[in-house]
Amino acid sequence: MMAAARLHRALSEIPADAWDALHDGCNPFVAHAFLAGLEAHGCLREAWGWTPCHLGLWDGDVLVAAAPGYLKSNSHGEFVFDHAWAQAHAQHGLEYFPKWLGAVPYSPVTGPRLLALEDGARRDLVAAIAGMVRASGLSSAHVNFHDGPDEAAFAHGQSPDDRNWSLREDIQYHWHNEAGWTGFDAFLAAMDHKHRKNIRQERRKLREAGIDFRIVHGDEASDADLAAMHGFYLATFADYGNSPALTLDFLRHLAREMPRSLVIVLGQRDGAPVAGALCLRGGDTLYGRYWGASELHPGLHFETCYYQGIEYCLREGLARFEPGAQGHHKIARGFLPTLVRSRHWIADPRFARAIGAWCMEEREAVRAHLQQSLAHSPFRAGPA
């Protein structure tokens, strides 16, 4: 018998220990402290299209599965672009919004989205999401950047309705230490001469400009460090004309509640911060999120966002580094193309069929592009 499904309009309705018992703690973005912190510290606003709508499966008073979810009135901050789908619905007189999204707000990082300890509970959650969409009269449900165990739950649905989840794939650029490098020099030694020389030149120019770096975890960061990082973040969003979602109070919350997960890279000249990168650390992975700078120097972005993170991973024994979405230029810095996934359940059968066919064609194009990108690997006998 399937557990009872309940919608929760705030994560504070679910005890933190019950939520965190459903995952292994290796991905900081699905931690109760992270998601509840977004809600409590002004990062999620209905005006920006984010309304909490978490789905829990309860066996009496016991939470057996859950999915972080949001009602979305637009596609802002999702990084899986479905604007054409929304336009197609509108052209046929149908409402695409609101839709339900299972994701981590503003964070295109891979990880669990169907929180459960058993495969069967994950499959039950997939069915419950589709049932919730039907019962609520929503157009669709979407689960973005899910991991392998979640993909198995989508791929092995128990009914035709459960299996009606179209698969999308995209490319991000991730660093993997599959070769067992023990230091940055060993990492560079695996590259061809051209790319190795370019990285060394970029790093040397920054040293000659008098810029050095320090990395602090949340429990090592002063309030001035947090304020500096938030200032860099605000400046980057202002440069691109976007609205910043993360608040300084949220960074303070992370430093307090997830002190060893928060990792901040600070570039400084004459002791004053001039650049910063905000990262989170998981079990074996570093996740790069946001960056900014108050000065312009050649290579400053690459050093702050990529090379310092790689050095941190090598020093701390982390196997992977996900530095954020997009960026073909990352290949030359040792970040190779990697497939990421999303799943989409469309209520209207006509659109479900059309979007399913479109997704199949898109996957073929994405995989062809991935193979082409791999041909530009900087490694001499490169990690695949």
C-alpha cells in the first residue's frame, strides 16, 4: 500500500531529522538546512516565480520519501529551458504556468531529487508527483539535474502513466580526478604542452600582479569575509542586469548551520579582497556556484573559479568539481563535457507525445555535440 502523499508549503513543516534521514548527506543542496535557509532568509519570492510546494510520502507519522518542490509561475532560475513549451501551450489556449518543479532553486547541480532510502519508495514518489499534478490541474511536472538512482526510478515506472516522463539531456563541464592526481603539477603533467603552458602563464601573471588567495570554510570565515563574498556576488548580477536571489543573511546562515560545507575562495591584493568564489562541498565533490571581482586582471576568473577549486579538491581528496552551468571554455582548463539529465511529465497527452519526440531528437544532438567536444580534450591520453 502506497504511503499517503502530502503537500508542504514550507520546509519548516517537516522536521529536519526526518528530511535528512532520507539522503546520505553527501549532497549539501538537498540538506534541510540549505533548502529551509533559502525560504527563511528571503531568497525565494513568489514574485520571482518560486513558491515552495514540497511533496512528502508519509506512513502515519513517518516520512518515507520526499521531493523538494516548487510551484513555478515562470522558468526563472531553472537552467533547463522550456520557453518553447510554454509558448506552444499558449498558442493552443492552454496554461503552462503554474507548473511543478522538483529542483534546488538557482542551482544547476546534479544530485538526488527523489529523497528515499529504497528504490520502491522512489518509484512511489514518481507516481505521487504525477498524481499530484493531475489532481491539482497543473500542466506538468519537471525534475531537474537528478542523479543515477533517481533516473532508475523514472525509467522503471510501475504503470504507463508513471513511465510518461520525457528525458532531456544537456552538457555541463566537470573535473574528475579519475587518474588519481596528487597535486596540481601532476594534473598539469597529464595535459599537452599547449594547454599546460597556457595555464602556467595565466597563474604567473596573477602572481606578478600581486594577487594571492586564501580559502575559508564557513566556520573560518569572518563576517567581513561573508560580506565581501556577497558584495562580489551582487556586483556580478548587476553587471548582467539580473536580480540577485541570495541574501547576506543566507550566507551567514550557511556559515552557521553548514560550516564545513560552505567554501569561499578569496583573491586579495595587499590584504584586501578583490575577487571571490562561493562554493559548497559535498561528500566527494566541490560545487562552484557564484563569483565576482572588484578589479579586472587577465586570468582572475579562471584562477578564482577553476584553479583554486582544483587545488582544493586535490588537497582535500575530493574526486569531482562541478564549477557551474555552461562554458565550453572550461574544457581547456581540464573540465570535460558530462551529461546531465532532467525528466518532464506533461499532463496533456498531445503535448506529451510531441515533447517526448522533440526530447529524443534533442538527446541525439546533445550526444553528438558531446563527442565533438571530447575531441578538444587538453589531456594527452585524456580521462574519458
